[in-house]
Amino acid sequence: VYKAAYSGLLKVFLDLLPQHALRGKQVLPLATGGTLAHVLAVDYALRPVLTSLGATHVAQGWFVLASHVRLFEGGGVLLDPAASGPLHDVTDEFLRTLEGRAPAAARSVAQAVDPRAVKAVVVSPDHPVAAPLLTDLLVEYGTRYAGLSANVSLTEVPSSDFEKVNGGALVLLTTEGETVAGGAIRRLDSETAEIKRVWTSNRHRRRGLGRRVLVELERIAADRGYRRLSLTTGPRQPEAAGLYLSAGYTPHFDLEADPETIGRLPFSKDLVAV
């Protein structure tokens, strides 16, 4: 945002467009700015221009403080939770509108998910219900690490490691046919399993689902005779690190250091025999 309006650079691009360049298009305006003093720039400065260009529908825009966007050298973006939550809401609503669904009703239903209706299921990694987990992880890792880090890869271990016959397991949390969270374990040795692929849908975060995934994985690991769990998470996943700390996992790195100087962050936890 520049002087409470959209930037001069954006105006250069808009001026190059034909008069009705956005005819038949649906538009989602997003903007960043230094302070909340510019929060109305999207609606009062940009929206009239988009409308004059013929946009069929200009969705509810969103303004993000520049201080909530961390850019990394070499690529990669990390959004503050204060920005990522609302952004996921508006983009999800926009996508639902494009698909012809009722966005407001769908979003309110998602926010009102009853934890008691969430079921845990163990499935094969190639089961269709696992697809949302794997797809969303690719987007999440690709955004945060820009495809330039080992943290991005979902194929550094074969999916067969998560099959029961090989000592692994893939757990999903589902509700009303929707996959909302998940995670997996794989065998490292006769006493140790490694936790992988822990994920919660953007629309269902901050509701304790990640903690429940860990509880399910710990139970399965203990049932299969494992005595210890280990895991690593990436330096640009503070939510994951916070989850493991709150769940009693021991960090094997300096908590006071900048995670970017460490790389992968290792944790472990001893399982209590039942």
C-alpha cells in the first residue's frame, strides 16, 4: 500500500489493461501495508478500479500487515498466525464461490465442527482419504521453503514405510466425510518409531486436532511395542514445534537459537508402558 491506496507499480499494470479486461472474471483482492491505517485501501481505492475493468464479482478483500509476512533469502514465506488464519478463510470462501457453493454457510459449518464427531481411522497411504493430507502438505512445504530445502520433500522415505506390515501406520482424523488432520509413524528400529506427516487442515487449526493425532500415534506405537518416538520438524514450522513441546516431546536443540541457523529440529519422547 502506498499513501493509503494501491501502489504505483500496480497502477502501471492496471493502466496497460484494456477497459474491460476483467469482464466475466471473479477477483479476490489482497494487499499488504505497513500499518492498519491503510486497511481500507482495498475497498475504497482498489475495488472501484476492479469494478470499472468489468469484474463480475469482487470478493471480500483482505489486508495483511507487512510485519506479519517473513520472506526468506532464496525463497519461502512464513505468515504470522494472525494473518494466515484470516487469509485461509477468505481464500477458502473465494474458492467455494468459484465452485458454486455457499461460502458463508460452508465456512461456519467448518468452524463449528464438534470434536466428538471426529473419528480416527488407520488407512493405507494410497487410500483416497489420505489425498487431502498429502496435497496440503506439498502446498504448505512449498510455500514455506520455496522448493529449495529437504524440508519440502514428501518422498524422502517410501510410502510403504507407513504400512502396518513394515511397522508403520497412517492415522487420519475425519468428520462427515472430510479429512481434517493426520499423521504417520515408521519403524526406525525395534524400539523406536519416527513420526512423520503430521498435518491439520487450515480450516480446522487451533482446535486440538494435532494433539489428538499425536495421542493416536503414541497409542499405536505403544501397542506395537515401541518404547520411544523421534521426529524432526522444519525451522519454518513454529506451530509444529509448539505442538511437540506442549505434548511433552524433548527438544534436542537450543530453543533460544534462531531455527534458521539450526535446520531440522529434532525431538523425542519416551513412551510409557501400559
